[in-house]
Amino acid sequence: MYADELKKIKEKGLYRSLTAHLPGEGPVIYIDQKPYLSFSSNNYLGLANHPGIIKEGQSALEKYGSGSGSSRLIAGTTPLHAELEQSIARFKKTEAALSFSSGYLANLALMTALPEEGDLLLADRFNHASLMDGCRLSRADFKVFRHKDIDQLGKLLSKKKSGQSAFIVTEGVFSMDGDIAPLPEIVKLAKQFQATLILDDAHGFGVMGSHGRGTAEHFGIESDMEIQMGTLGKAVGVHGAFVAGSHLLIELLINRAKPFIYTTALPAAIPAMCIASLNILASTPSLRAALIKNQDYFCEGLIESGFSIQNHHTPIIPILIGDAEKTVEFSRALFDAGIFIPAIRPPTVPRGTSRLRVSLSALHSQEHIDICLNHLKICGKKFGIL
């Protein structure tokens, strides 16, 4: 049975395998002892290997040990967990925050703890799989609206029954396209129809906004955000996730969210490193400035080479290929040239939209970007993209 299923996957050009790599200096990684320039990591600010953050983790390991040994509600909460959540709330300018072991768990927690049976739950079609899975597991009436389609969202909300609670779920920066949700328009609809907006800002947190507080700061509407999820394994460079909002929201999640209640707590070294990273993030705006500079330079180079791109406002730049097998071949040709950009294929993205998903970092130098652009142009011509 397994062999037959794997054969079908391979025939569709959707077969995947794991690639082990070791970190080198900056965006360089080593695979089978060979160096590659990585343009695929979500380590947007280059903090994952920061010596100050690593030092805090080492100190916490020595003091607290390697594991928490329990869920948060039994014996897994340390002072560092509480300090991390206070740090997140201060940074996000919210009343409170709650940390989770992953963004997937945080989204499952929100979707299964907040909407109740009979509620209306509306989600953007391109939302992350964790949001969509959470929506399906909820007891609410779940409907999907077309990607960033404000008109359709408004029509769905207008059909809300009298007294029915409604939730709108969207990413801030969409993980595969790198485009930005029309948050001001969504907020306006949420207010008009008295709906609750849940924002997944996994790829916006630490990157968007003048202080890196996320997509809501980018639009200047932070005070309108009731529920925000963010991750600690992307721009923050460590691991885990959080939900930020009111004290009552966090208290409810602690008491109702099964992915929080029944999960072993993060080892104390993780909160220690996250705290250190948040301090660096808040005090070093030059990191975001370097990232923005790289985004602009890379996108200008793509356009000059003849590539058609839709997004150049975030570190995620998709290069649409279309056919899954051709995308794999394109990625393999780049790999042979020392560039690491894995192919993104269904079911991660819709059929016919396979792509190279470029993720830029503040650590990329202009030379790194020039090398990547050169090989993208060569391969683009080779595979008929240009």
C-alpha cells in the first residue's frame, strides 16, 4: 500500500525527501560537506546563530536542564516562561501573551477554543494549513473566501444570522506568496458586522512595521487587533509561537485550548533565547533596514532579468514556474550551481502554481544576491521561463 501511494506521488512530481544541512557563516549552509547559498530560510534577521542568544540558552540549560518535564498547567512553567510572555506583551503593546510550542499548535488552539457551535468562521483561501486545519476542527460554520477578496468577505458577513458570532481569519503576510492582507479593509468589515478578527502574523512579526511589531503596525492599526498569533522561529530565530491579546483572551486559552493544555512545555532554554532575541530585535532597527534593502535590490534584479513578480514588499518573493516537475528541475539546476531554493509544490500551493519561494535575510550580501540572480537568469532561460 505504501509503495503504491509513493509511486503515485512520484509520478505527479510531488515526491519529497529530507535534506540535512549544517549552518555555515551567514546564509551559507553545508550539505554533504559542500557549501550552498541558502535563499530558503525564514531566519529573516539572521538571529538564529547570534552568539548572545546562544549564550542565554546555554545558561538556561545549565540552570533548568534539557527538558521541562511537564505541561504548563502541571509543573512545566518556569519563571522564564512568564518572563517571555511579559516580554512579548510589552513588545506587541497588548495586555498579555501566551507562548506555544509551535505556530501550528497556536493556530489549532485559537480555532478550536474560540469559535463555538453555530458561529460563523470565515478564512482566506490562501491561509496556512494550520489555520485551515484548525477551522475544519472547529464546531463553527466554516466558509472560505477568495484570496484577499474584500467584496466576497463582505457578502459572506452580510449573510450572518441575527445574534450569530462571526470570526474572520487571515494571515498578515501570506507564507507562500509573500503578499500582504488588506487589513484596514478587513478591520472595517469586522467592525461593521461585529466580527472578531484573528490575525496570523507568523511572517510579519519582527519584519513588518517601523519597530518590527508586525503587519498591524505596518498599517497603523494595532489598537484594532484583538487576537494576534506570531512565531518565534522565523524573524526571532529561535522556536515556538505566541498568541497576544487581552488578559481575558489568554485566560480563556489557558483554560480551554487543548493544544496548550495537553502539550509538554517548551524547555526553559527556548524562552531564555527568545527573550534575548526580542531584546536585540527591539534595539537593532538596522537589521530590518538591511532586510528591506536586500528585498528592494533583489526584486529590482529580478525585474531587470525579465522575471514577472507580484510582490516586493516582504522578504518572501515567489518565482512562479507552474508545472511541478519543471519546478523541481529548476530547483535542482540551481542546487547544482550552489544555490539552495527548494521547489514548492501542491498541496502546499494550488495545482498549477508550483514555484521557487525565495526568502531573503538581512545576512545576504549584495554579492550573494548577485550570484543568485545570475543563476536564476541562466536557469530561467534554460527552462523557458524567460
